[in-house]
Amino acid sequence: MLLKVIWSVFLLGVYCEYEFRGYDLCHRQLTCSDCIAHDSRCSWCSDPGEKVETRCRTFIPGITEEGCTDITFPEGHLVANATAEADFESIVDGKIVQIKPQSFKASVRRGSSVKFTATVEPAKNFPLDLYFVMDHSHSMKDTLDTLKSSVDAMSNMLKELTNNHRIGFGTFVDKTTAPYIYTTEAKKQNPCHSFNDENGIVCPPAYNFNNTVSLDEFEQFSTLIEVSEVSASVDRPEAGMDALMQVAACKEPIGWRDHSRKVIVYLTDTGFHFAGDGKLGGQVERNDGQCWLEDKRTYSKEQILDYPSIHQVVKKMVLNQMIPIFGVTNKVLDLYRELRSFFPYGSVGELSEDSSNLVDLIVSEYKNISSKISPRQTESIPGINVEYIAKCPIGEGEFDPVGVKNGECKQVGIEEQAQFEFEVSADECLAEPKNLTIEFVGFGQIILDLTTLCDCECAAVESEPAPDICSGNGVEQCGACVCNEGWSDDLCDCPDGQLGNQTFCKMQPDGRVCGGPTKGKCRCGECDCIPPNYGPFCQCNNEAERHCDCSGNGQCVCPEGATRSMCACEPGWTGERCECTSNTEDCMFNGVECDGHGKCNCGKCECEESYKGKFCQSCEFCDRCQEFKACVLCVVGDSDNPGKNAEDCEDCDKALEVFLTDERKTDESTENWCEFEEKGCVYEYFYRPPPEEIKTTRQYLYINNDPDCGPINIIWVIVGVMLAIILMGIIIICCWKCVVMYKDKQEYKKFIEDMENTKFASTQSPLYNCPITHVNNPIARKM
């Protein structure tokens, strides 16, 4: 009994929360369909007549039913298909059951969700289609030889995982036009000519892609692959994207089965051509993503279509649930890891230079793929969200109790189970049912036939005129009146209006109609209030006014535009309850309101930042030391001037109350201490506001009356005298130097003047002998 009472009180509290705080998030909806589509918590009361105050309301069990006999409150549901009861590894609709269940029919309301659990168990002999796509350039000869000799060993190892497997094989080189292959006739016939050694190796002509061994030719695999030979091309990138597109698009020529795990093993030691590269060779037409294998073997449009883009290849492979395994050498490992990132699943393995690890790599990567279970939504639906928790096996048939949100399960063994708890929620209403597909690559998929519940069944029934209920001016639909043109209101009795004229009865911002169903009713766009409520929107209450607390300083009134009754304060009082005085007398300090550092509110000072105290007269971080320095010097005095009384000092502001003290600043001091040095003495003082109980306009200044002048330091005196002597010597030397330079300048000037006044005469030196000697040749005259 006690629990029942507690539960009832709880429900009543929830109801009151909706009614009086938010006033029911659903109540603004005017039709049944709008109500149901608005939120999953909304319900519609279809009882006919005027007695229903609010038809759309939040559904609360045990409370909403009161006062309403016909409630529309659709709830989401989920129905699984026949595979929910089928055994794992049994065959249903031609498929081996690895997922239970595989399809649902679900209906969900906007703002709610449906939950279901899917169990996945890898089957022991699930069909496997394994197709090799191999680069057939000359550098891959070792890989081809290894594959030829290892087919039987690889098949035996795969039998440990599944007896139902098939292997196919296709090869690619490049497009057979320049600049991708050699164009001379000799090179066309033997593109490996440059690789010839003493034994004269010969390669067959290059080609684009060739389906050498189809999956349905697995029994002849060893024979057909034995005649396969490598070829060569000019550039390093090859036609790998062309090959992958044809393998993914050509279901029948390749031999893919409908219900199998489809794995493509891509082997190469080089890169690949991108979309657009084909334009160099004249292939300007965009790749169409279709199958073009001539006689199920050779790609026939390689000289017409450009290389496909990565997106096209990924899209085609994902559409057909094909899993890639890239076996590549170390030099291109990073490239193919980047390519793998475009796929939602798959793996990359490193192929040794001599390809000796080929079989181990393929079997190992396949084990990883076949033991990893990861769901994926194939196509997003606007307004629909899918979340899940992966609960992986932890041994002995137990699952991880917590799980990983949106995670995956790895290393799930054959006949082990993993669980996935899904939650599908709707944020919007769907215009029509949608199929939501959740794919478990290699294991199957779950198809959810999803419908959103956004309509009322009663709204689909053809309505008839209801003269008794809708005043003859409308029809009844889901209990409510749908008025004819020109009429409105709940009973269609208001002319020249429109459905939903309650807009004129709603007061902003809460949007309640006439204050809520307990306060009034909207009639023809006006509120008909239920006493003691009154006002244009029934927002005021006479009963409340009788008990309205205005602190004895005002009266309760309902002024125009008010959302409720409120206090009208007497002069000199403010505040919601008239509790604050507007008199600032109690805030005055120094003749100024709050000392000029705050505002008076309700008779108390509200101080500005950094100021505090009853009157904001104290500043925690303000520095007034410099302001009081002159006053301190005047009061204490120095070596030249004796101290005076503060009253006799012109430098002491009349607003200061000066006290002499013998206190000194210590590490424990909490006062606003100041100090400065003047003529070798240190002056200390501090200031504080007066006690709050003393009503004064003066500032208190405490000055230490014994400045610290300290003893004479003889060392500094000696140093000072020595520096003075040195300075004097330098000055004397400079003066002597200046005098000497001046005298030298005068002497030089006189020398120049003497030189200019001296006169010289031209004469021959008595010591000079002419260097020329004249000799007469006696013979010269005869000749």
C-alpha cells in the first residue's frame, strides 16, 4: 500500500512538472496527426465534445487516462522473421544461416527507438569464392611460379576452414596502346626483349585483363594456370583498377555464387593507373563500371574506356560484398595501405621479394577476415540513427557483459557466437516505409522494414458533418472539430476565423492558452477566465493578490502586459517585492555615494572591482604611497628641516588624520606599508581607512617617527674620496693639455707668417760645374 502511495505521488509530481513548469510539451498541437508526430510522449484524446480542455498531452500512465476514455498513443513494435527460430548452419531461402534473425518489421515513433539483438555464428563450411587478380608483368614471374606450385597446398589449408571453396585466377598488364606498351613490331611480339638473357627468354604480347581461370573452372585450375606466362609493359603503373572493375562487375563470367564469401586476392609489386591516365593513350570515355569480357575471358573495351576511379571500384566491390586482400611487396606497401583505407573492410599483407610466403599470407589474411565480425549500415536514411553494442565471446558460451559501442569482434572461431545489440531511433517522420540494411560482410545481412508512426488511424476515416458537436460548421475528426472555411474555434462557432485561432489567446513567451486549462478557455480569440483568474490572458489571480508579499511597501496589481500579478511599490521603494529602499543616505561616505567607487542598491554599497568595505572606502590593490610622501617628510623632518605638526604642514591633506607610531614593517605585516629613502634615511608609514563604526571623512595615516638613517659606511666614504681625487686629476690633465695645444697652435701660426714674409734672390752657386764638354772632330770638316 505504501509503495502504491509513493508511486502515485511520484506520478503526480511528474504531471505537475509538465503542467506548471513546461505546461506539457505537446499541448500546442491541434490535430491528432500533428500530435502523434510531434514527440513519442504525446497522446491524443479523441473523446468528442467541448469537455476536453487539451487534447494533445504528454502521456503519463494512470493520470492521462483520467478524464479521457479514448486515447490514441501508438507505441513502436518489432517483429522478427522466420530465421529467428532457425538453427545456425541451416539453409533458409538458399542461404546458410550465420545471423539470427535476418529481417524485421519495425515501427517506431519520432523521438523513440526500437531495440533488437542479433547473434552471429561463423559457419564451418560456409561457401568461399577466392579469386586471384595478379600483375603479370615480368617482375612478378617468381610469384606466378610460386602460385603454380602451391595451388594444392593452399587448397588443403583452406579445407581446414571450409570444404566448400573454389579458386579462380585472372591476370593483367596494361592497356595495349602507347604510351603504356612498346609500339615497335618486335617489341609488340616480344615485350620482354630488353630482359633477354643467354637463354633467350621470350614473353607473349601484352594485354589488359584476362580471366584465365573462372571460379567454376576450379577443377581445371592447375592445368589452365600452367600455361600462363608473364608479359611486360613500358611504364611502372599497371592496369590493376581495370582488372578489379571487371572482376567485380562480371558475375557470370567470373563465376561468383550468390551466397558465398567473396574474396579477391590482388598480387603486385608496383602501383596502378588512376582515372584520367587513359587520356594519354586516347581512352577519353569515362569508365562505365560494366562487364566487358569477350568470350568470358578478355576485356574488350580497354582501348575505349578510361581507367576506373578508386571510388568506382570500391563502390562496385562493396555493392557485391567482395572483400579485398592486397598482397604486395615492401616498396609499395604504404601505397596499398592507403588504397585499403577507402574500403570499409579488407586487409593488406607484405609479399616477400621471392614470393615464398604467398600461401601463408593468403591463408593468414583470410583467417583474419573470416573471424572478424563488424556490422555496417549500407545506406544512411535521413532522420534514422543506428547505434549498436558489440558483445564478443569470452569463452564457454559467455559474452562480454559490457561490450563495445559501435565496435567489432575479432578472432571469433568457427561455431563461436557474437552478439550485437542494436538500437534504431527516429528523429524525423518518414514519408514512406524504408528498408534499412545492416551488413555483416562475409556472414550476411539484416534487413529492417522500417515504418514511422506519425499518423492517427482515426484521421484516415472519412469524416461526416457533426451539427451537434461542431455547430453545423465543420466535421468531427479524432474527437476534434475541423471547421469549414470561415469558421474556427473548438466548436466552429466563431465566424471569420481559422482553425487554431487560439493564437490570439496565447501570451508570450510561454505560449499558454489563457494561462492554461485550469485558468481559462479561449472563445473566439478571447480568453474566458475561470475565477478568481482575470486579465487579458487570465494571467492574474485575485486570490494570489490577497497574499501577495510586497513587504508592506506596495500593493499587488495586474498591469497591462504583465504575465502575472506583481507589486506596485510606494515612492522610495524598489524591487520585485518592494524590499529595497531607493534612499542613498546610508551609502554616503566623504560626502559621495559609496566614496565614488560603487553604487547604492537597497541601502547598501555594491563596490567596484578592487574596492571593499561598507562604503567601498578600502582599495585592496590601490597604491597611495606617493600621495602621502610629502606629508611624511613634513611631519618627520630631515637633516635640514625639523618636523612639524600635521596641522602646520601644507603638504598634509586636511582629509588626513595623522598618527605618529614606533611600529616598523615586518614580514607578518598586513597593513598597506610604504617606504622611501631621502638623504640617506628610510621613512616608513602605512595608511588604512577608519573603522566602519566611526563615521568620518578622514583617511588614517600612521608614520614611523624614527626614520632609519643607519651608520656611516667608511668603505663607501674612502671609495668616494678616491674617486673624487681621480676625477680631479683627470680634470687637471685635461686642462694642461688644452693649454699646451693652445701654445703650439700660436707658435705654428707665427712660423707660417715668417715663411710668407721671407724674400729670396736667384744666383749661381760657386760650387757648380757645367756637365757639358764640347770637342771638335778634325775629320768632320774634311768630309
